[in-house]
Amino acid sequence: MKNKKKIKLKEIDLSKRKKGEHPDIRENTYYLAKIYNGFYAGTFRKQWYGWNFNAVYDAGKQLWTTGLSEKGKDGWQKLYEIINIE
């Protein structure tokens, strides 16, 4: 196969979330997210309420606060930054 790209996954610590914000998330960067036991690849977009992941549902999936995550109510289980290596 031609043009095969190699990638690596860098795990993002979801416990750093606070009120929809996260210090390690950037726009125009691809991520792999495990949400409600499903895997989704996409990007985040900064909104007035915090980060919104565009790959889930029609309106995306908000990155909620750590309080909701600790109880498992917001569905976020894992998040990885997708890094292209050549």
C-alpha cells in the first residue's frame, strides 16, 4: 500500500478537566475518544461554554466538568491525541 501513515496515541488525562476546559486540548488536532464504550475520531472546537468534540452526535459532545466524569454520567472514558509519525 502506498502513502501508509503511522500514528501513535498520546493519552490525555481527563482528570484535568474543569468546567468544560482542559489544558492539553487544542483546535485543529485530531483525537480518538472513548465515549459510552464507543470510539470516535475527530477534533475539538472552542465554544463559549468550553470544548466541543465534533465527532459525536449532530451537535457534537461537550467536554464536561470532572465532577460529572467521576460519577460516569457524561460518558467520557478515555481520550487520546492522534500524532502522525512518518
